[in-house]
Amino acid sequence: MFWLKVYKFLGIVFFELFKFYLLISGKSSEFNSLRMGSFPDFPKSRIWVHSVSVGELKAVIPFIKELKKRKYKIVLSVGTRAGFKLAKSIYGKDASVFVTVIPFDCVKTVKIFLNKLKPTAVFFVETELWPLFIDECKKKSIPLFWLNGRVSDRVFKSKGIYRIALSWMIPQFDLCLMRSLEDLRKASLISSSGHYGNIKGVCLGDIKYDKPFRKPTLKRSDFGIRDEKIIVLGSSHEGEEKIAFSLFEKLLKKFKNLKLIIAPRKLERIEHIKKILSNRKVLNWSNLNKGNKEMFDVLMIDEMGTLSQIYSIADIALIGGSWVKRGGHNPIEPCFFGIPTIFGPSMENFREVAGDLINSGGAISASEYELLDIVENLLSDDSKRKEVGLLGLEAVNSRKGISKRMINEVEFLL
């Protein structure tokens, strides 16, 4: 395949360029060393699970827990610094789970990695698919699975090289465990368009429903908050902070003690966001965490990995990425705490989950122009707010057990 030859060549070029960059910049670290192929001695004969970053890592925690129950040993790899940090904090002292970083998808590093690891089976999570790893796994007859498989609308509609690569990659999997029927349909159409073979796939649901409940570790008093109402905007993208702040300003006319908490998807945008909020008292979460309990109007979450617990103290949760064309983020997290959840029209990345929550009455879809009336009504009616939150919690709890069903489906190949 011509595209795969080109991909292999480009992989070598980028590998050498990044190697040179590290040499002249002096930016050596454990993360970069692992990316470049300086691997430790892996424990052998383990199942390899790869999730790229924090969101995917949190999603596979219950899946890994179920594997451990069945006495399997796991190597868990990630692809970002934030994911590596979180994985080490969760599994650093767990003898059943070895944490590492996936190397560059380059011929040299792929072969070294797989020869050292010798996995008994491989699971790639959601959209994190790498052609050379898939190719080498097939050559070595290693069982290969696509876990919680997801195909975005953007990829499905594209005509580029990734679409061609995907049409080859999908048939290579021994089984594709797709998160929704829509994802299974799109993967099947992409697979059949490439003439490399058909998908071997099933839909058992989204493993994000299996996220273990964590008792809230935060209290409103930690924020110096007592009776104030709290709106949390989670995983926001550029343009959504303006929408939330405009909503906040209008609501303050009726709800004098209202607080807004913003957790941007990208922390490097925080200083830019603060300029939008210049006429309000803004406090960073990291400062509050150090014991600074001065009053604030807007709290800015400037640390990764805290959003889930922040949702637990909210009165209303707004899901970022849904009022701009980013496909939305996970609406399940606030529902775990019984928090009324609202998202915009762009929820393509969680279409089936969003539909389930809306149909259950546990979440609301609202355009930018509908937000004010919906949020105002919920803030004014404590019983309605509680009802919506409980319906969301019931919807999430009723769909648990997906990780167990997935392992049952593939265990004969492990």
C-alpha cells in the first residue's frame, strides 16, 4: 500500500527531527525518553491497553478493574503528559498494572516496543489508532481489539489520507467493540469503502457509563460558599466563555449570590479568558487550593483532573464543546452526582449518550438563545432541579456493566 509506505517514511523523518529537537533544547524527561523508545524491561505476557489522554484513561478504569478481577496483568500506555501523570497517580503502586508511554508510531520504536512487551492482546481506545502498531501486531498474530470505538462525523465525511488509512485499519481488528450503533454503522461503511475487508464489530454501549462512583471530596465550604447557587462550565472552548459570562451577567440581576466556575479544555487559554471577565473578581483554583478563601465571582479551574469533583458541588452543569462546533464533551460526569446537565446543539461526539440522557429527562439540549430561560427556570425551582438531576443519575446507573460485557465478548481470544 502506497500510503503506508509514505507513512513509514514520514514516521522516520519526524522521529529524527524530534530527536534532534530534544538534543538541542535539552528537554529530556521520562515522558520524552519513553516516547523515543528508551523502554524499561516490561513485565511479559500482559494485556496492553492504550488510551491517549485523561478522558480516555478515566473511561478505561472500570475496564481495567474488570480485567484485574479476572486475574489478568496489564500494561497501560498513554500519549500525553497529563495522561501519564494521572495514570502514575492511579496505578503507580499497583503490581497488576504497569504504566508507560506509547512511543512514536515509527518502524524502529514499534518493533522494539512490541518485542520487549510481547503482549498477549492489544486494546486501542476510542480514536487512538496507529497504523504501524496495528500492522506489526497483525504480523505477530497478536489479538487486536478496538475498545469503545468512535468515528467522528468529521472523519466519516472526510476524503483524506486518514479516511483511507482507517478503511484499512478497521478490518485488521479481531473485534471492534463500538460504543454506539451509529459508530458501528460509520465504521462499517468506511471499512467496506476501502476493499480491505469488512468490519468484525459489535455494539455493547459506552464504557464511560461504567465510571466508578467517587464520593465527593469537595465541599462548598472549601470555596467559601454557603447558600450561593453555582453554575459550572466544563471543558469549555474558545467562544463558550463569552456565552457563559453573558448568561451569568443576566442571571445576576435575579440571583445576587450566583457563582460561575469555568474549567477550560486548554489551560493555556486562561489568561485570555480572564480578559473577557475583567469586570468581575476572578480567582484561580490553584490559589484557592492553597488556603486563599477570598471572595470571587468567577472561579477558574487551572489544574487538570479536578473537573469531575468540581461538578459535584454544582447546581447546574454546562457541557463545553457543544455551543461551538467541537462535538461536545462527556455529559455523563455531572450526572454521576445527580447534577442537572445542559449542553448545546453540537454533541456529535456523544450523540447516543446525549440522546439517552435527554430521553430520560436527565439532561437538556439548549441553543445559546434558549439558555437563559432554561437556566433561570431551574435555578428558581429547587424541586425541578433535583428531579432533573435524579433522572440523569438513574439513566447512568441503569446502563452500567458494559466493561464486563465487553470482556465476556472477547475473553475466548485473550
